[in-house]
Amino acid sequence: MSRVRAAADWVESLGGLPLTVMVVPADVQDRDLARDLLWRLRLTHPEITLVYADSAYSGELVAWAKRFLNLTITVVARPPGATGFVVLPRRWVVERSLSWLLRARRNVRDYERLPQHSEAALTWTAITLMTRRLTRTAHRHRNRVATAA
């Protein structure tokens, strides 16, 4: 039996937690997946009206989302003439969240038989992160014992 590689795409809140997750074969382009992902977002979170997106999502998707889903897509693009690494606004939120989700070993590789299982694993990791945030004490280091030098 051959393995099919999968890729995950998600829409996340500014706090960094996924709002909706979709896992598809890795050969599917992100821009082809975007309509289904935005449709899921609209069904599960109708209160959201603004979405920040990478420049790969520009084009007719912006007009489609505005017309059919009443979503405003703001494309975060590189400054014209920029060379090398450039920090883009809002991009760090996605990269930070990706690192949080990939700290769970199960999410690093795709071991699941069905895409729904991978989606559930990503959702479970997000639930774990949120639970830890909610139960975090105000003083992280209050149980540490001071040692004399």
C-alpha cells in the first residue's frame, strides 16, 4: 500500500488558534483549497468578516469571497522591490501557531489513514494549547526555590 502525503491548511484567530482545519493531499494547491476552507469558516464562524491572506490567495478569490461569503480578504504582500527576508505584518502569527501545533509529535508526520483523523489530531492539539492557557497560573515560577550563590 502506498502512502499519500497530506498537507493541512487552516484559518486561525489573531490569538493563534485554528478556527477551521482542512487536510488534503499534498499535491492540491492552496489557492484551489481556499474556497472550501473559507466556506467552512463562514459556516462555523459567521461573525468573522475580515481575513488576512498570503499573496498566493490574491486574484479572483478576493472578489468571490466578498460576493458569496461577505468576507473581506486583505492580502499581505511583500513590499515592491524588497529582496531577501522581509518581515510581513500578520505573517508571524501564522508561523508561531504552526510551531505550536508541530510541537506535538503526532502532527509532524502524517501517520493517519484518513484526512479527518489528521484534522482531529490538529484540533486536539489546539484544544490542549487552549486548555493550558486557560489553566495557567499568574505566577509561573512561584514554586522555584531560590539558591544562594
